[in-house]
Amino acid sequence: MIESTTGPAASSPTTEVVRRIREFNRDYVKLVGAYDYAHRLGTPHSLPEARVIWELAGREHTRVTDLRRAVDMDAGQLSRLLTQAEATGLVERQRDPEDSRRQLIRLTPAGRDAVALLDARSNSVIGEQIHRLTASDRERLLAALDTVARLLGLDHGRPPEPGFRLRPPKTGEFGWVVQRHAVSYAEGYGWHTGFEALVAQAVGRFAAEHDPARESCWIAEHAGEPVGSAFCVDEGDTVAGRPAARLRLLLVEPTARGLGIGGALVAEAVRFAREAGHHGMVLWTNDVLTSARRIYRAAGFTLVATTPHTRFGPPANGEDWELRF
């Protein structure tokens, strides 16, 4: 007997994503009271009614056809809701002066009062859910919401927020550096756990015994979340026979690229190395890391050697770069 792999019992990464999204949707709808909207918010309006008057609140007036597109509602259902809202004094209709065959809809003063009440009570319901969260948790929540909106195309093409800051690592973030390097390079380039081991060794050495006068590291934070890293370490390297620092573990998350974070991390590492008394800076990278190579070149680094290798699985070309101060 051959079992079907296309029915409900089939399991795949996509199936799991669908299941989790549906599960979240059910839980969230229940959380905000959408199943019993009128009772939860203490309002006489159902959720469809609230959607209509809420949409009208953002407009001086609108055509019925435009309103239907905005709320994505069946024409018959919208007509019934508008008739009911007009009967209760929340909206009023008039002929479109540009086309007498069309109607314009707008809220009455009573309708705007109803929207203000809905707004206040909706804020109260959400406020009840987040009041227990710490400031850090709220930042994480906002970052997660931004990520969901961006991945599902709900951000309407808005660019990510431009603000970011460079700071020392918080407790637990050395582990984050290792984990994100391992995952990013495995997914992007097929590198195996040998790379993760190398990163873990470098981070572990720094965490256990770095010299703060000669070495430092930075975490880039955006929307309350770590999104990048860079380390300046002293491993006995030289440039033109003089002591030099080494730049290691430059990383920028895909969700935060395009904000100038990579360049800022490298610039900060170079600044620190100069002020710490190093006479130059070296780094090792790979030719497949084209974005990083552009950043290094823009910062003044020069490629000095290329060596083929298979240290992390797929064939690659390792590169040595240096910057003289």
C-alpha cells in the first residue's frame, strides 16, 4: 500500500509554517476579542460594522466603490451595513458631484464619536495584553511585528526604520553571535559545522580572556534586536612588520541590510584599533562574501593574498586583507 504524501497527513516545512500561522491566527483573534467583538469592547457595533466606520474615519468622504475595495467586502454586505449605519445616524450619503450615478459616503459627527469610542476601547484591550511586558519585551514585540509584515508583504514597501546603534554585547549575545554566524553561512553558502566551531572558538576566547585595552567587540542593535556584530582582536598579527589588530566576525542580518550597519561596524573597529595603538588591521574573508568585500575596500583595506580551501565544505577562495594606519 502506498501512502499519499499530498493529503492532510503530509508533513513538510511548508505544512508546518501553515499550521503555525493558522494556530497563531486563531489565538490572536481570540486574544483581541474578534469572536465577540461587541461584547469585548462594550460597543453595539459588530466587527464588520466597526471596520466600515473605521475606514471612513480616515477620509473626508469616499465613493462606495472605493470603500468596498478598502474593506474587501461583498457589495451586498456593505450595502446592508451602510443602510444600517445611516439609519442609526452614523453615516450620510450624497450624490457625487462629478458623477451623479455614484454615491459619496461620510461619517456624521455621531459617527466620528463612535469611532473615537472604538479607538479608545481597542487601545484599552491591547493595553491589557502588553502591560506586563518589560520595555525590552515591547521592543522585541515591535521588531517581530515588523518582520512578519515585511515577510508577508504587509509593510506596503516601507523601508526598514533607519535608526541603529552600536553597543557592547549583553549577557547571552556571545551565543547569539555564534548561532547567527552558523545559521547564516549554512543557509547561504552550505558551510558545515567546522565554521561554527571556528566561530565558537574565537568568541569563546574573546569572552574568556580579551584585553579591553587592545580588543573590543560591538553589537549592532536595530528595533530593539541584535542585528550585527564585529570584533577587533589582538592575535599577534603584523602589517609591514608592525603590530596590527584583526577584524573578525563581521555580520549583518539580512533584515537590517541597506542601513549602513556593516560600514559603521567596520569604521568603529578601525577607530578603536587606531586609538588602542595598533599600527594597522588585517582580516580574513572569502571571495563569495561580496557585500563584505565592498565594505572592506571602502574602508581602505587592500587584498594581499588569495588561497583556495575547503575548510567549511564547498570549495572557496580565502582572502587576506590589510589596512595600514
